[in-house]
Amino acid sequence: MNIEFRFLGRIDFEEGLALQNQLVEQVYAGEIGDTCLLLEHEPVYTIGRTRDRSSLIGEPESLPHPVVEINRGGQATYHGPGQLVGYFMLDLHRYGQDLHTYLRAIEEAIIDFLKANGVSDAGRREGLTGVWVEDRKMASIGVGVRKWISMHGFALNVERDLTGFESIVPCGIQGVEMTSLERESGVDWTVEKAAIEIEKFIVTALANLARLKG
């Protein structure tokens, strides 16, 4: 399993999106192999291409951070400092061309990482995408695909400050409580440390997915 990981530190959302688009074309053209970007964003709300904007509390211009519409599924989510974002530019021909199992593989990587770092109750909730601790959501997942090359990925709350979520209904789920690695483990973390530690779990989950295809 050969995946190039790049840790970018903190960047603007638009910069990250432009880089994803560039890398998708490069993977499709065979110029580079599968690539995973790990980073954190300046504060921003993103939402999928949907007419339903009920997950935004108020008009976009009234929110404390910019709102960007992107080509993933789902309702609004928040990205900002203290959150680890993972973007995958993968040729899904290698992984079975099945978005359902691909999403489950991303969840598997995050769950295994959390369980190895003091969050033993991390898991899934039936009918909902993402990673949860009981009824508290810790990671959101949303993917896009172009010519069977993936983009977007996951957002894992690492640090304790979750105030950025207060101006939205996260992922359109009424009454959901957001949580983080620091809150659930009781241990201090940095985004960079989480990025380093999660790499091996991503490699293992994607290798398992590739074996399912084979």
C-alpha cells in the first residue's frame, strides 16, 4: 500500500480545495500515486450542493465564518483550528469503486486510531455516517468523486474548543452534541500529533479495502 502523506499545517479552505482539484487531475493522469493531505483549516463552514440550507442557523452572511458550497454530499459542517482534516485523492479502481465500503474504511481508520488512544467507546451509529462516542459526534465524513478519483474526506475534532459548531446544525442532525479527542480521552493533543499518529491506521484500513476488491 503506497500512499503519500503530506502534512500542510493550517491553510485556508479555498487553498486546500484548489490543491485537491490539482491532485485529482494528477492522480487521474497517472502523474502521481494515491495521496492524503492532513491539515487544519482557518474557520469556515462547508455545505454540500443542496437546496436545503436548514443546517445553517441564519443566513450565510450572518454567520461568524464564511460559508463555502462544495461537491460532497451532506449538510453543513465546520472546519477550524484544533480539528484534523484528511483529504484523500485515491484512484478508487484500486479499492472496489464502492462508495459505501470506502466510507466505512475511513470510519474504520478513525475508530481504530481513537480506540488506540484512550477512546474505547468510539464507533458508528446505525444509519449515520461518521464516528461517534455514544450519541456524541467526534468525526464527520464526506467524500466526492471525479472520474473515480476521490476527494474530500474526514474532519476529526482533536482539541477541546468546539464553539465553531454553535452556529450550525452539524450535518443536519438536530440535537447532536459534538465532542473531541481531548474531551473524551482527557489527554492534551495537537493536530500535528494526531496527524502523525493516524497515518498507520489509514494505511491499514485502505489496505483492508483493497484486499476486499482483490
